[in-house]
Amino acid sequence: MAKAKALAGKSGSKYGNKAPLKKSDATKPKKAKSSKSKVPKSGKKALVPKEVMDAMKENRKEKMEKREKQQQEKRDMPAKKRQKTAAAPKEPLKKKALKQVRKAHDNEGYENITKIKKLWEKAREKHIEASKRREIIIELKKLMEGKIASLMFKHDLARVVQMILKFGKREHKNFIIEELKPHIRDLAKSKYSKFTIKSMLKHSTPVQRNEMFKSLSGHFKKLTLHSNAVTVVDTLYNDYCNSKQRTEMITEFYGKEFYLFRDLLSEHLSAVLKVHPDKKDIILEELFKLSQTFIEKGLTGYIVVQHLMLQYFLHAPGESVQELISDKLIEQVVNFVHTKDGSKIAMRCLWYANAKQRKFVIKSFKGHVKEMSINENGYLVLCALFDCVDDTILVKKTILSEIIENLDYIVMSAHGRKIVNYLLAPRTKTCHPDIIEKLSCGDNNAMSKKETSVRSQEILTYASTGIIENFSQNVQSLLMENATCLLISNALLNVNCDITPLLHALVDMINADVDSVNEQTVHIVLRNTLGSTSLQKQFSELLIERIPMETFKLWLGSNKGAFTLWRILEHKSADNSSVLVDGLKQFKLEDFPESAGKTKLADFLAS
């Protein structure tokens, strides 16, 4: 009994190591025992015979000796030979040969394609002789004849054709164009051959180009909606089409009935609506759907697409335009700013966008402000932004900071100066009437809540300090240029900060160079500044205080200098004007050359 209990304690169960049989198990047939020999319960392995152990040791010893021998040979070998031996491939040659066989089996005409590629590699070299290149092109023509269209869908072979179009004679170019002309629509949709079509347009004659246009005519709408073919359509529209062809292309997007009467219409929707005013809703609906597709596919960077979208923006009611201005379009506004039609769309996006969308647009301009400021279309978008965005702090941090940082570069550009003048004095005589007319389209938009005067003053306050600091440091270079000298007088008359640093810099520059007063640009700035009621007293006093009497004496010898002296004294606003009057009376004016300025000054001193 005790023995049974001990056995039960070891097994952890009253049944020992085995679980009790269930009824269902009892009925099952017993499996046959495996023929494999069981490992002894003690866990000891079976002993290996001595002969086998000796053979294994001998084999291991031989392997170690062989490895040591190889290592010793490597050590004894010279370094250069060792590198060559280490780098020499064993298997790749076989693999390469197999690869060539497989390619030749899978691709029909593989040998021919390989020859074409080798010849192209020679012909595309920069320093190859023209005569040798022509010989290679003739050979390529023979190899490719009748097969060009099938080869065009591979990137390297498409480049072979582009090389022939670029360097070949007229006959070689004609051969390529004539063979590809029937396949131009399919090739335009290919990732690689679209570049060949653009090259064909560049190197073709006007007659050939017209034939290519006719082969694409009627399919422009489909091709423009294709991500690859749109580049071909855009190049054709922007670089090669005449007015009649552009009209034919654009009217295709208005609907089939307009395409049939394209000879009587114009590419601009306003002219089409004069002839068919009753079709306005149909055309706008079509343009709305197209614009949504362009936005979804990210095709808004193309000029032909921008022209079509602008027609919708110009003629659709405000509610419909706001419906089109989605977050997806707002993300792409930066694509519009550098073209004529695109900049008009970008301005309207700003006018119709809500505060959140405007914030996103401003942030997307970060890093592009410098280029936009000097671009013939981009600067208008920035002016429109200053006119409508209420969040002037964001404008200061993102836009104005970049303008001030690059002010030296921006003021050297004609369009950049327009931006600076607009910041200093918006919608005044310093702005061209055409600019004011374009920007006035966004006045009284529903999304801007601040008063225009309040907004412009806030922006001017943020920009003023940076402008004065920059102009003070570069006063000499700005004064000596006709285009930039007016910026100084405009800044002095309009900024909302302390102008003393700029006035001091201006006076010091004139004092250092006595003859500078006779320069037309300097004379204009002095005339404008001394003629201003707000600046006359301060500037006159500064000139009398900082410029010695000997310099004033030299000014009497020139017409411009004498006029400047008369303007300093004319209104008697300076507290120290008596110092200048007493000093001038010491000189005999009769000793100086006659001039209109001297006469004016003499009359004043005599009165």
C-alpha cells in the first residue's frame, strides 16, 4: 500500500504517467507500434564505433590543413594580384550569358535593338565629329526603318529617336516624323515617347506641325485629361499654335456643338457668350466638371488647363466659384502664381477663400516670396494678398519677413519695386492704373472683414522699420539709379516709424560727395523731401546743421545746387535758417554763374 502511494506521488496522479482511458478511447483500435528504436529512458546516447570516430577526426584534420594552406598562399601573394583574384567573379559570367540568351528568346529583334543602343552610345558623345555622327545616324535609320513606332515605348530607344531629330539632317527628321505621324495620339500617352512628340514639334516644319495638329484635333479633351498626354497638348498650345488653332482647341472643351462651329468663335468664353448667350449654363457646367477633374488629377500647373479654369472663374457666379475652391485646389495655388492666367486664378482663390484656406495659401508661399516678388505675374498675387487677408500678423511673419530679408535683390527688379511701392502707398499715383484696375476686382469681397485702410496701415507698420534700415544701409546705390531713387522719397513720405536714420544717411552721402547734388536722381529726392510739409522742417534743419558753409558755397555754382538752397529757405520752417541766410549773404552772388536757381535764391535773400 505504501509502495502504491509513493508511485502515485511521483506521477502526480493516481494513474501514474498515463491519463485514465475514456469510454470513447476504449472502443478505438490501438495504433501499431513504431518500428523505430526508442532512446533509452536513461537519456544516454548510443556509443559510436571507434573506426567511425577515427575517420571523422582524419577528415577534419585534412580540411584544416587545406584551409591553412590556402590562407598561407594568400598571405604570400602580392597585394595587387590578391585584389584582382578577390574581385574576379566566378559565376556572373555564366549568369550574364544566360540573361542575354533569355532576352534574345523573349524579345523579338533583340540583336537589332542591341546594335541600335551601341550606335546611339557612340553618336550621343559630346566631342564626336559631325561627319562620323551623320554616318551613325544613316546606319541607325537602316536598322530602325519600319519599326520606329514599336520601339518608341522603351525609354532608351525613345532617346535614340530624339537624338536623330536633334542632330539629323532634314531628310532624317522627315523620315522619323512621317513614320510616327499615324501613331502620334498613342505615343503622346506614353511615359517615354511623349518627349519624342515634343521633340518632333520642335524640329518639324510648319506644314508638318499643322498635319500633327490635325491628327490630334478632336481628341484634345481626352488627351488633356491624361497625365502624360497633357504635356504634349500644353506645349502645342503654348508654343506652336496660332490664334485660329487655339480657338479650335479650346472650343472642343465647351461641347461638341461648339466644336462644329469653331471657325466662328474665339478661345475666350466672353466672345463665345456674345454669339450664344443662351448656352452659358451648359458651358459653365462643362467647365466646372473639367476643373474638378483637373484639380483632382493635379494638372493645374499647365497653361492650357489654367486658361480653361480661368474662363470659369471669370464668368461663374460667386457661389459657384466658392464651391470649386476646395482644400485640394488651395493646396495647388502655388502652381498658378507664375503665369498670366494662373495669377488671376490665384487672386480669385484668395478673394473667395475663407480664413482657414487663406492661412494655408500664405503658408504654402513660404520660400517662394522672393521669386514671386520679381515675377511679372507673381507680384500681383502678393498685392492681392495684402489687400484681402485680415490676419496681418501671419502676413508679417510669412510674407513681409521674406521680402525685407531679400529687399536688396527685390528692389533691383521692376516688379519688385512695384511690391515695395504698393506696401508704402497702395492705390496711389505710384501704382499704375492697370494694376489698380486688376486688384479692384477683389474689393468688397465677402470674406474680408477689416476696413481696407486699417489693414493697409497694419501691414505698413510691420514693414516700415525693415525698409528704413535697409535703405539707410544702401542709400548711395539706391540714389544713383533712376529706377530706385523714388523709393527713398516714397519711403520718407509714407513709413510709420522713425525716419531719422535714413535722413542722416542721405545727408552724410551728399556731404561726402559735393557733386552729388548735381545728379538728377539726388536732385529729385531732395526736391520731393523739401517739398513735403511734414518733412520740410526736419530735413532743412538737418542739412543746415550737418553740411558746412563751404559746401553750400560750391552749390551756388550750379543750377540744381542753387535751387536746393532756395528750397531749404523758401518756407522759413527751419529754426536755424538764419544761420544759412547769414552765411550766404557773405558771398557775392554776382561772382557765380547765372542760372534760374541763383536768380530765385537772390530774390529771396533780397526780400
